[in-house]
Amino acid sequence: MSHWAELNKDNKVIRVLVGDNNDPANDEGYSWLINNLGGTWIKTSYNATIRGKFAGIGDSYNLDEDIFITAQPFPSWLRVGSFWSSPIPYPTDGKIYEWNENDLRWNVVDLS
């Protein structure tokens, strides 16, 4: 089996499908997708062995780096490979936090 992500004109993933791949030298899944559905398809790996991560709907594909990238959760977050990281590390004191973009800090979540 092989997995394929379809991209729109802005290189955003709009769907991910599974294709046949009995002959890796002649990928039947890719041929079927192109011949029957058209569009732009990029191979993705379920166990993230290629292109940084398994493609998901809403991810983008960066052609220059040949990786899929998750959507940026907040404007202040920095990209590291396929994922985003907060400018301040998540606290490790066992409490639950949520990111506050206005103050650029982690706020404790009150669960009571």
C-alpha cells in the first residue's frame, strides 16, 4: 500500500488516499490517481519515513524542503521542520496549560 496526499493550487492538502503498490518500481496507486482523479498528488508515509510527517488535511506541502507542514497554531510560534514550537517552552511542573498569544506565555488551565 502507498499513501498519497492531494494538493490544491496553494499546496494545501485537501485529501489523503491509499493506493495499491504491488510493484514499487511502477506505482499503480499513483497511476490510478492521476488517470482517474487528476490533480496533484504527493506520496506520504504513514510512519513518517518521508516528507517529515504523514500528511493531514489542512497541512501544507513545502516543495523546497520536500516536507508536509502542520498549520501554524499561533503567529508567534516558530517552525521546526514539519511542526511548530512555542517561543517559550511548555512548563514541566505537571499542571495543564494553554497558550496565551496576547501575552506570549502559558496560562494554567483551571479544571475546577
